[in-house]
Amino acid sequence: MEELRAVIEKTFTNTTGMIIVHKGKKVFEEYFNECNENTALHVFSVTKSIMGLLIGKAIEEGKIQSIDDKLLSFFPEYLIKMKEETLKQVTLKDLLTMTVPYRYKFNPYTKYFSAEDQVLFSLKQVGGKFGKLGDFRYSPLIGPDILSGIIRNVSGMSVKEYAKQTLFEPLGIGEKADICFASKDEQMDYYRRTDYNGWVCDRKGNYNAGWGLHLTAREMAAIGEMMRNHGVYDGKQILSEDWIIDSTTAKINHTGMPAMYGYLWWIIDGKERAYAALGDGGNTIYVNESKELVVVINGKFRPREKDRIGFIRDVIEDKVD
């Protein structure tokens, strides 16, 4: 454990917290950079994987019939306004597997962040000449927000309220404040701070599905343990076992690393049932079911920060075994 601390402090200097749970027992919990167990970090794209769980819950509750449902069936008011043929063919499954083409070559972040309704903005980006439906194209921000609109429309409540009711409260995850930026300077300042605990939303009250959620390391560990136990936490079935297994089974193979993708979860090793939620700054929820292992890492945002999968696989797993 001293060696682990030394590696983190030398190599992964933006880390704020790390927890290792083995066979249901916490074997390591440490905090860095003046943070503690109450520090909630912006976990960036880990948010996507949480959204995948909420979609699974909506299917379990019958609010969504199938992942094969057409995207526009969730936005009937938008259907008559749209002539883009590709958009008419997109299914929920395409969104969950990141196989939707978008009309931008480079992410139009300035327009996205200034949009009053980021769900509508994302819908308008679907289609175009950059890629084709069915090809993997990872979308960091623009696109996943459509899932936020789907949850809102099928549940009659915001994503934050739906998450609180179905996932957060059962897992002991605390209340999340609304975070809405009034300027670019506010957003840049937000990246540097560690005293927020909320969920970023637009001016219409749509909570970001691709990023923007804050979690403590302990909250991330609760999610990881629920995943490892196929939806069970504290003796209660929180999410469907079928959805946990299905969403963490490889659907897409591609040329990047990790090379496999499920339903908004990265698949690390299919044979070991190892998978992860990954976000900028090294934010990680890693689960290896065969080794009964959960590793979570919180980290401050730092450009081009490497993910922690190699560190977990090469260093931590060996020590735990």
C-alpha cells in the first residue's frame, strides 16, 4: 500500500482519492491534494456510464419499450421539423453504443455551451457526411445529451430527479446541486475547483449526459460494488441483472484503446468480465468480476491525462491477488 501511494504521488499527481474494494471489503482508501472522503469531483465522462444505467432502469420500469426504439419516437414534437434521413433511422441502441454520425467534423463547443437547449442542439447535429450510422464515433459531449431528453420525456422528471429516485438514494449518493454557467470564465473556473457537488445543466434544466456530474470516491465505489454484484447493493436489487450484464458486454470493437465498448461502458476484458467507466482527469470506476475487484479513482482535470487502466491492471490487480 505504501508503494501504491508512492506511485500515485509521483506519477498521477492530479489524483484526489482512490478506493480499492476486494471481495466486498475495502482494502485501500486514500486521499490526496488536500481532499478527503467528502470531496466530490467532476467525473467527466463517467457521467455517460451513469446515464447508461438510468436508461436501463427506464427500460426495466417499462418507460422505454426497447433499445431498438427509434430515437425520434421520444421526440414527437420534433419529428415534423426534421428532414435529415439519418436521424429518422437512429435507435436508442445506436446512442448507447456511440455509433451515431454527427454533422460536425470538429466539436462546435462554443455553440453547444451557449445553446439554451443542449438536447435540441444535439438532435440537430445528428447526420451529415462525417461517418455513417453503425460506425463507432465516440462523442465526448454533443450527442449524449439526447439521452437526457429521453429520460425527461419518458419519466416526466429531470434526469437529476430520476437518478435520485432510482439510483442515487438507494446507493446512498447525496443530493446534487444545479450548476449552470453564466459565462465562459465561470466554466473555466469550475474546472479548477474541488468545492462543487452537483450536476451541470443548461438554461432549460437539461442535465448533461456526457459529463458534468460530481461524485465522491465513496459514491463511485458504491456504484462499482452494485455493478460487480449485478445490480444488488446492501441486499437490495437496485438495477436489473440482465441490464448490468448486457450493458457491460462488448457490442462494438474499434481501433482505439480500450478496444471494446458496451452500452456507455468500456469493456476491458470480456473473459474476466472487466469493464470501466472512464472520464478525463483519470476518473475511473473499474470492475473486474472474476477477481471480485472494484477500483475507483477521483482526479482533478488535467489536459491529456492518461487513463488509469494500465496502472490498475499492471500494478493494483497483482498486489490484490
